[in-house]
Amino acid sequence: MTISIGNDHAGTDYKFAIIKHLESNGITIINQGTDATDSVDYPDFVHPVANDVEKNNAEFGILICGSANGVAMTANKHQGIRAGICWTKEITALTRQHNNANIICIPARFTALQQAIEMVDTFLNTKFEGGRHQNRVDKIPC
């Protein structure tokens, strides 16, 4: 499995920890985020992740910023992207089960690091339920 990950300055530490965790589980990572903590503009790192997912260079994307709002808004401008803001494992599971999200957006300033890692695991291991949810997802313009 290949995952594309991006972040702004608020998510750098989380990104490195998530990459370490995923690589230890045999997952290939495309690092599209900043590696520094100097202030940057999140769209510069979101668009490459969304492009990776759109072009099937990665099965899923992970985006991290302070609130997750900016990265989610930017990613959802891309065709075929369903980016969901997640702050608990339960919300994360529902984002996959009901919305078939292909990018998880993590608010680094509002989640603990271990919680973020657990959400990533939940996201990657939860299947879309389809059925009545497919009808709803189909109504999202692409």
C-alpha cells in the first residue's frame, strides 16, 4: 500500500511519527509535506497529496495541520477527493464506512499524537459499507 502524506508547520512532528509508524508496518510513503516548523502555506502541500490520490499514485492520503479545516477545504476542491476531518477513532471509522473518504485530515492542535496514529490505523483498516451510503456518495459531484 502507498500513502501520500502532507502537512504544514503545525503537523511536522505528527507527520514524522506517522511515517515511522506506517513504514514499520510495510507501507510505502510519499512525503509531500514540509519537514520544517517554519510557517508555510498549507495549500502548497495539500495539492500534491490530492493529486497523488486522484492519479492513483497512492491509495489514500493523510493531511495534517493545526485545525484540519484548511487542508480539508483545499483537498475537497479536487475531483474525486473526499477528505474528512477526524478527531476521534469513531469519527474516523464513520468517515470511511459512510463517506468513503480517501483522505484523512488530522487537527494536530486538537488531538494527541497517539490518538492521531490510532486514527490513521482506523482509517486505513476500515472499509466503505456501500449500500445506502453509496447512493449518497454518488450525489457528491466529481
